[in-house]
Amino acid sequence: MKLDKLHALPDMASRWKETVLRDRAPFLAAFLAGLAAHGYAFSNKLLNHDEIESLFGKGATITSGRWGLEPVKLLFPDWSMPWIYGLISLLLISAAACLMLRILDLRRPGLRMLMAALVTTFPALTGNFCFMFTSAPYAWSFFLAVLAVRLHQKGRRVLAPLALVLALGIYQAYIAVTASLFLLCMIAQALDGDKPVGEIVTGGLRALAMMLLSVGLYYGAALLVLRFAGDGFNAYVTENVNGSVGLLRRVRIAYDAFFYVFTFRNFYLITSEALRYVHIALAAVLAACMAGLALRKKRWLHAALLAFLTALLPLAICCMFLIMSQQSIHTLVMYSFIAVYLLAGLVAERVTLPAGRGAAALMSVMLALTAAGNVYFANMTYLKMQLQYENAHAFYTVLLTRVTQTEGFDENCRLAVLGEQDNLLHRFDELDTDLLQGPNRDLVNIYSRENFLRFYLGCELPFADEESLRTLEDDPRVQAMPEYPYAGSVRKLGDFIVVKLG
């Protein structure tokens, strides 16, 4: 047995070498395009509300059902390091993009490179890098969600659900990526028409069973971990599970969410108004090409299955709307929308008639424009975050100067920052990221502003506790104070230096 394994090593090495050589072009395309999009985030320490709070942590883990974030700390310690975690994340996403190409058996070199670049420049990854403290674990989760499909294809009946369970344990939303890839595989088979319809459907049902098994194992593991931790799901989970809405209504919401991407650029998955029209044109050309392929082959049962599967694709992409409320869904959750681009790649590779080749070339141009737009959007997002940080740093520097110069300030004083005011910092509306989960409108009216003062300005003043803040808010002397930055908005009251923002 040992000799057989030793003899198999050269063959294994040869297969790995062949894989690396075949995928090196799309991998490089993915990595370089991703570096162009996200390199600024890797080389600067950009902030938002959660990034400030989780500078030395992974945020809510077990109580959010993300129990996988605890063991993954062995690989990615609790230090939010942009350069190394950014590179690791990009390498993992690039590898996942190459796995997708294998899963879908895309072979044209140009298309393979374009598809890979679209994966690493997609706005969901931009949103992920706004939360650098979880970027590497989420990239690992994304890779595992894709790997599960490949392992299922290879008949690894134990490893496939294991990979998906581990992925869900880190970030549950990537179940939509797995579901979309399985559906795309079925669409490719229906387009080709080589397999009987019954065999395609049976394969899809096996994939569905694998996903349901994985979800069940994940949920069981989550409950078990919570029991050992003596805790329960946090409010974010319990308040946002979409259990009060009927199934048909949730299905309608999921389809609405998909089409709102094209009509309203929801979640900024489409990064500009010009690209919205490009996407509408892409959808029209794609539909025409798929209809042409189905009619040319004249396999009507396969054509009917193709229409049905295509109609199911938006539901697979937006399947998290079946579970969570609309308010809890954001850009990071919608990475599965890349299935639209992968579908375009599948179809473009299969058209052979002159008119079809022209349509395929047109789709390639539109996809390339999309990738370029994504690169610009990512850089604009990171520019906005940099400007927001500089703005907030200057604001807090002045605020601390006024605090330390307040009459009566001494070593026994505690800092109490009260209220909120929206116009204290420049909003940078010139850089539109309102529908992207990541950048804040400002870094003053946030729950983690004490950590900003502590970690980024070296403020070691003790802060007032919640009970003291509530008491001060009701104090008539505080209510009579003007709002910051006007004279009298910073004053000493007892042992507190009170700053009234609003």
C-alpha cells in the first residue's frame, strides 16, 4: 500500500503542475486586477465604525452564528493588518475565481481572464475590505464555499459538505455563491444538451440535498457552540431572521431585490449609472444568445429546463432574502451576483455562428467595461474613507485640545461626549457610496468614537460610563450649553469635562 502511494506521488505532482500552468493566466489577471482595485486599502489604514471597534478582534462571532471565526483566529490573529490580510484575501479570492472556471469548464483564455478579473474587482469585495479585520476569514469562507461545489463535482461526498459547513461557520451569506454555482452548472448542461434532462435534474437535487445537509450541520454546530458558551444568538440575528413573512412573500422580495440591482443600482453592485445601461444591454444580448442556442439545437425539453433554471437563478443569487430581513442585507451579502457575469461567460463560449460571435464579443466588451468601472469605484471608495479619516482626526485633535485647555481640567477628570450633530464633518457627498456597506457618513456619530480617541489620538482620559452620561443629559446645566464647536460647548461639571455635540 505504501509503495502504491509513493508511485502515485509523481502523477499527483504532474496533475498539480498541469493545473497551475492552465490557471496561471486567469490567476494573474484576477490578482493584478484586484491589486489595481484594492491596493490602496492594503497600503493604508482605512476606518469605519466597526473597524475602529474591532481593531483587535473579529467582531461578534459565536453569538452571530459565526462560530468559525473563533478557530480561524489561529490562522489570522486579532490584529487588523491591512497589507498582509489584504494580500492573503486577494490570493484566496483569486484561487476561488480559478476554481469557478474549473467548475464551469470555461476554456477560452480571454474569457477566463475576464471572468477572474470580475470576481476580484466586484463591489462586494470592496465592501469586505472596508472591514479589514474580517477580510481574510471572509475570503477563506468564500474559497471554501466555491471549493464545496468542486468537491461535490468530484464525488467527494464527505469533504464537500464539510467545506460548506466550515464556510457557513465563518460567513453564512456565501451559501448563495454555492447555490448559484450549482445552478450555473445545470444551466451549462441544459445549454449543451448532451445529458438527459432527468440526469440534469437528478444532479441538481443531489446538490440541493448536499446544501441542505450542510445547513443542518452548520446550524446544529452553532447551537452546540452556543450551549457550551452559555450564550444565545444576539439581537442582530434574532431581530433580522425573516420568520414573520410568508414564503411566497419572501420569494417575491428576493426577485425584487435582484431586479432592483438593474433599476436602482441597489447595493451599488453596478457602480455607475452608465454601467447600469451597460448591464441592461448585457442582459438583453445574453437572453437573445441563450434563446438562439436553445432554438438552434431544437431540444425542446432541454430548452424548457433551461428557461426554468434561468428563472431560478435570481432566487439562488438572492436566497439570503428567504432567511433574513431586507434591512439586514447589504453589499457584502450579494457576492453571488457575479453569477450573472459567469452566465455571460458560459453563453459567450458556446456561440459559434457569425452573429453569435459578434454578440459574444459585444458581451466581452461590456464585461470589460464593468471590471474597469469596478476598479474605479473601489479606488473612489477608499479615497472617501481616507478623507473621512483625515477629517475626523483633525476634528478630534481640536476637540481634545479644547478639553485639555478647559478651566479646572486635572488628572481626576472624566470625559463625557454627549449628543450627536450631523454637520460637524464634511460628508464628501461628491464621492457617492451611500448604498455600499462600508464607508460611514462620518466618524463622529458612531458607537466606537471612544476607541477612535483612544487608539488613533492616544487619548488616555477615562470616559464617563453609560449611567453618568444619562444623568448628565438630564442635567439642566448641560441642556443650557450651546452645541459644539461654539463657546461654552465644552465645560467642567463636577468631575466631568462635558462636550455637548448636539
